Amino acid sequence: VAGYVGEEQLGKALEGCDVVIIPAGVPRKPGMTRDDLFNINAGIVKGLCSAIAKYCPNALVNMISNPVNSTVPIAAEVFKKAGTYDEKKLFGVTTLDVVRAKTFYAGKAKVNVADVNVPVVGGHAGITILPLFSQATPKANLPEEEIKALTKRTQDGGTEVVEAKAGKGSATLSMAYAGAIFADACLKGLNGVPDVVECSFVQSTVTELPFFASKVRLGKNGVEEVLGLGPLSEYEKEGLESLKPELKSSIEKGI
């Protein structure tokens, strides 16, 4: 492990990287939305992506900086301008939504969280986060109102933490855990481990939107395959339709 600091060492830090994780920027304070972070974090992301294009254009980029719905499109635009854009190598890290959905579901279904899987699709803010509890394993037939409450809690998980910390920060440990899981999955893919599947916000044709989070198979080139949404419940279909306008405007804002 080597440490680097400041603009002048950025090139050295990035040279030869296979994976670059970007958690840079300011955290949320109470009363702030992820969009309030846009102006500060957009500039930071743009600078880092310009350097990635120059020093390690083939690296897989894991974007954690919020608002992810906008910072991923920003990164894509910077890479396009530099002529290095590869949609298979740019990921918005939405793993924290998956971790939360799994944890809350396991609590209600009274099963071990280690055995639980819940796909989470859409984006990475508020109502754009859509956990697909109808596809959760192991199957627990939870009543509709519990599913709705779990969905809301997954969507508002970040805000819950921001308020609980009362101005002293946002979700740091759980984000670090989620970021590590996703980076590890990327490394497994690069190392040729078969069938590594994680949810991630990527360039996508799953919906009419240019970027969308869904299950993605990871491999030696980054994204090997973007997987479809699978069968949705009526409640999830409604959620999908209502998240689209908000996600669309966040993506456009980034572009």
C-alpha cells in the first residue's frame, strides 16, 4: 500500500491502476439531499476522471461520490471527451442499497442475512432506489404493507443515518463495507472467477434511460452482461414507472 496526497501526486497514484474507487467529495448533512452535493462533488469527480483518462484509461472505475445518478454520467462525458470511454468499465456503486435491503428483509423474514439476496434496481437516491423484494431469496411471504415499509426504509436509509448522526456525517462504515464488496467483485471478475453478479448503476438498455442499475455480470472486461429486471410485482412496476422521471432528470443534470 502506498499513500499519495494532493493534485501533484495524482498521476503517480493512478498510474497502472486496474481499479479506481472514487469516494471523494463532501458527505450529506441533515436537511441536505444528495442533489445539494452536486455542485461541490461534480467538480471533484470531473477532475479525478480527467486524470484517470490520462494515467489509467483502461481501469475499472467504481463511482461512490454522490449524487451517483449524476456523477456516473459526468464521468462518462469526461471520458468521451478524452476519447477513452468504455461503458463496460464505469460503475455507479449502489451496493449499499442492496446491503440495506438484505439487512431489513432478513430482520422481517427472520432469516440469516448472510443467506439473503435482494436485487435493487433503478438509481441511488430516494425513490429511484427500487428493491425487488418479490425476487428476494429465501422466499418469505411478507404482507404487502411490510414490503412497502421495507421499500421506503431502503430508499430512506441514507437519510435515516444522516439524521441519526445529527450533523456529524453520513453512512461511512456501511458504505465502506458496501464499497469493499463491490470492489472485491470487480477484482474477482478481472481474475476470471465465473458468475460474479452484483447490482450496479451502468450504461444500460434495460429501460429507455441511458443509465440504470440492475444485476450485472462482471468479468475480465468489466461488464460482461447487463441482466434484465426479471418478473416484477404490481407494486414494483408502479415504482419503476414513478422513478423514471426523477432518474432521467438526474442523469441529464450530470450530462
